[in-house]
Amino acid sequence: MDYKLSLKNVMRTFKELFISITIIVIIAIFAEVVNLGLNWSYLFIVLLFMIVIYFVIFSTHITKSIGVEITVSENYFQYFSNGVSKKFEINEINEVLCIMTPPKAENRSLYFPWDNFHYFILQLKTGQVIKLSSIIITYDQMSQYFDGIIIKKSIFPIYL
């Protein structure tokens, strides 16, 4: 199966941001209607904080994913990036790490717009390391090909 950066994958990531903004706006409107005396500046700061963190994480995932394509089958894994192609057998992969937020790792409700972001680190037996963003391939898709994916938790899954 072929995986690459697509508009559909990018738009999927904006869904959580839109939901978070909508919830904060609804809370602000409710607080105003009920006259709770909630200061709008606090909500604005929370909203701004969430948007900045989201776009830092989003930009790191996008910039590392431009020009990356992978082809995965039962027997082999092929990786294309900026004109460089690497093809190797699945059994040449020593381990697959997945870095994701605690709610995503524990299958809980996702609280923040960046909770759906995660990335993979494929460590080959030769010592090579390949990193892949969830914008290209998700955990559900990757788990179809690899058993025993090691999950590590990070509050902010910044793809470095």
C-alpha cells in the first residue's frame, strides 16, 4: 500500500483544532449569557496558547513530510524522500517506536487539538533510522504491518 502526504490527511488534522476552538467559543458565549463573570481575556489566552502549540507541532510534521512517500507490503518496506529511495525487508526492521500523547496512547478521549499527532521511528538492524509522521501513515495503518509497536508518550509530539 502506498502512503504519502495528501490534502485529506492534512485536513483530518484540522478537525481537532476546529472542535477545540468551537468548544472554547461555546463556553465563552454560555458564560456571557449566564453572566458568570468570566473574563474574556483568559479564554483568549487559552485559545491563543492552544493555537500556537498546534501550529508548532503541525509545521514540524508538515515540513518533515513533504516529498516523503512509503510503500508497505507484507514482505518489504520502501521509503522515498527527496529523490532518495530505500527498500528493505520487513524483517530488517529492529523495532518500531511510536511517539504519541498520553490520551491517544491510552485510547482515552482526546483533549487537545494536537492529540491526534504522532510519529514513528523505525530502527533498522543496520543502524539506520527512519522517521514517519502520522500525516503520512497513522498508527492504525502502521499496526497492520508491524506487531509489537513500542509506544512512548509525549505531551507534545513534536516531530524532530
